[in-house]
Amino acid sequence: MTEFFMPMIPPTTTAQQHKITNGRFYDPPKLKAARAKLEAHLAKHIPSKQYVVPVVLITKWCFPITGKHHDGEYKYTRPDTDNLQKLLKDSMTKCGYWKDDALVCREIVEKFWAVHPGIYIKIEELK
């Protein structure tokens, strides 16, 4: 099992924001910065042994409180959880958490407003 919390303001730029020029995909500067931020934080928690079996990935995205929201309230505004997860899993693959993110067979994803912003991650092997 791998479990950790990355204190940060989570990136809101998502993998869906690729651009195309002359038939080629590229990452705009905001996406490159979001990817670099995630990879820098993830690099501190790389498991000693890469996952090579099916896993469950539990992710809690904790965003800074704005407006009249309160700590622990579900965040029901953009970005969508599926878009957040794509960039996160791609970054985890690049950092070597697992052989391939196709090994993630079950996901629990939540997003909240929080006093302590960041991303909580837990990975467990499926039996």
C-alpha cells in the first residue's frame, strides 16, 4: 500500500487541454506547468517497488476554500474529476508508480473545499 498527502494548491489545468498545430498535439505552457508541479510532488512519494498488479486508486482533491464554502464541503464546480485524474495518472505513470495506468481497475475520486489544500492519494493492490 502507498498512502500520502501532497500539500499544494491542486492544478486545475487538465490533460484535456492539449492543443493541435499542423496535425500535432502539444502541451500549452499552463498544462506543462501543471504536469511539472504534479510530477515534482509525486516524485517525493514514489513507491520502492513499482505496481505490476491491478490496483485501486483513492484520490481526494482538496481545493482552497472560496466564497461561502466551508471545510470538507464537496466541490461541485469545475474541473471535472475525470479530467483531473487523467493528468494525475499520466504523471504517476511517468514517475514510475506502476507499469501502466491501465492497472488502475478501481477508482474512488472526490473533490472538496478544504482549509488545507492538496491531494490525498492511496494505492492498494486488488486481490
